[in-house]
Amino acid sequence: MANTPQSKKRARQNEKARKHNASLRSMTRTYIKNVVKAIDSGNQEAAKTAYVAAVPVIDRMADKGLLHKNKAARHKSRLNGRIKAMAS
């Protein structure tokens, strides 16, 4: 347990940041899940719309450091590949 005033403050700040990051991470997963649901439903237009909405969110989380940039790129690439596969 934190003993010094400095370590107590850091513990408070870390908890606040953890809750904020959890919220952002959850939002990101929701956007990704919306794209996957649209793909599974077979509606390519809905999937494209959901993908266009998800890409800026994924990029923003990568910029903030919540996601690694390669993980963000991997998510975008896989979702886009699945959408393109629907056309054929």
C-alpha cells in the first residue's frame, strides 16, 4: 500500500487513468464488433459504413498508445479484407 503522499497521489492518478483507458478500450472493441456483426449479417453496405466509422476510432486509440500501432493496422487490415471478400 502507498505510504508517502506522493505515492498515494500516484495511486489515485493511476486508478483514474485505468478507468478512463478501460472505457476507451471498451468503445474501440464495440466499434470493431459492430463491423464484425455487419459482416456476419451479409450486408456489405452496412459493413462498409461500420468500417468507415471504426477506422478513425482505432487510429485515435493507436495514437493515444492504448493500442499498439501494428495491432491497430492488423485490425483494420483484417476487417477490410473480410469486407472485400464479401464482394466475391
